[in-house]
Amino acid sequence: MQEVTAEILIERVWAYCEKILSGEIKACQKHKWAVQRFFKDVEALADQDCPFYYDAEAVLDFYEWARQFRHVEGILAGEPIELTDFQLFIAANVYGFFKKENGARRFRKVYIQLARKNAKSQFLALMASYEVFPTTEKHRVFIAGWSREQSDEVYQAILEQLLRNISAIVVDQASDLQHRPQKKARKSRREKSTHYRLEFTKAQ
């Protein structure tokens, strides 16, 4: 299996966006606006005065976090969670942009609206656990809904991901430590930002 890199993920996101705007993938007007905004935000990165930079490695971190877990129901039960293109698009927006002045994420509030049966609870559970566990900072996650039952769906999804997959994660990581080649040290976000500005500018 080909190793997934930050470049590969961004290429997926870019191809998805182009298909949305060309009409190859049907989407509502608001989603098209979101794609247009993403393109505009990326193009702005080429300006030296832009207050933001883009870290594709941060998107890869979230992708790798999701891959550690497995589907707990349906025909994909037991299979590693592979983010779909639209989920990856959301992650690329939420986790990719940072402020130059302090390294904080650009987007602090996100509104996600999806139709039924599009793995909303699963995706929100992944985002919630990602905010709490793989970080050296003290984060708290609050789950709110119109009713306790509605909020509990996401909470239960988090528990299922953690409890049902924890043994598999330990086994997989132990195996990976034996066979995985040493990764090169990642560059800092500020160092990588220039590289991705050039890549995005080249793709226009």
C-alpha cells in the first residue's frame, strides 16, 4: 500500500474541489461557496503580507489519527476509517490554516451541516477525541444538542471508537514499531508554509 503523505492528501482535496465546481460532483450552492472560499484562501497564501500560512502536515496528523480507528457498524465494520473526500475537505479547512503571529489555528469556530446517514457522529467523534488526546495542551470538549439523546450519539461514538479499537491500536502500533522505517524529522510549520505556498501557486 502506498504511503499517504501530506502532498497526496492535499492533491485529493484539490481534485475534489475542482470536481465540485465543474459539476462532476453535485453539490448545493453553499458547498460550492465553501470550495470557492478555500481556493481564495489558498491563493492568498502566495502574498507575503498574508497573515496566515498553511500546514498540510497538520491535516495529515488528523488523517492518521482517524486511520487508527475502525468502523464499528455497517458493511465496513472492522475496517480502518478512511476519510472520504468531503470529510478531508472539512479537515483541510479546519486544521490546515494557521496564524503567522502566534501559530494558532485560523478557524476557531466551524459550522458543519450534513444530511442524514453521512457519518456525522463518527466524524465529530474523531474531531472531539483528536482535540483531547494527541496534544500536550489541556483541552476540553463539550457536546451539546437539542436533547440529551442527540448529544449522547456523539458521546457514544467516541466511546465506541476508543473502547472497541484500543486493543487493535496497541497491536498495530507494536507491529509498526518492528517494521516501520524511521521517519525523517518534520519541518516546523513556518518552514513548510513556504513550500506549500509555492505548490498552491503552481497549481493555479
